[in-house]
Amino acid sequence: MALILGMIVLIVNGVANVIAGPLSTVHPIVNPLITNIISAFVSPIYPIAITYLYYAMVARENPTPPSTL
């Protein structure tokens, strides 16, 4: 799972660099600006997924007891 998420982040960052590459001829700051903005939206995916995976594993390990009514 971590490998897949890492690959997704790398692919999105690569696509951002390819898209922003030609824009660096307009102004030198445009390429890093666009890349950083896209990375700011993509980078939180990995910690969120790891946290979700942790809580999913804890829930499987400690199932809730059946209610007795």
C-alpha cells in the first residue's frame, strides 16, 4: 500500500513538472510555484492513508463485543 501511494505521489509530481515546464519561459518562478501548489494538495494523501490503515488494523484487532439486550 505504501509503495502504491508513493508511486501515485511521484507520478502526480512528475505530471506537475511536465505541465509547468513550458511555463518557466514566461517567468522563472512559475514552474516551482505550480509544482509546489500541486504538491501541497497531493502530499497529505500519504499520511492520511497511513492513519486510516492504522485505525482499520486496530478495529480488526479489537472487535466490538456484541450487545446483550
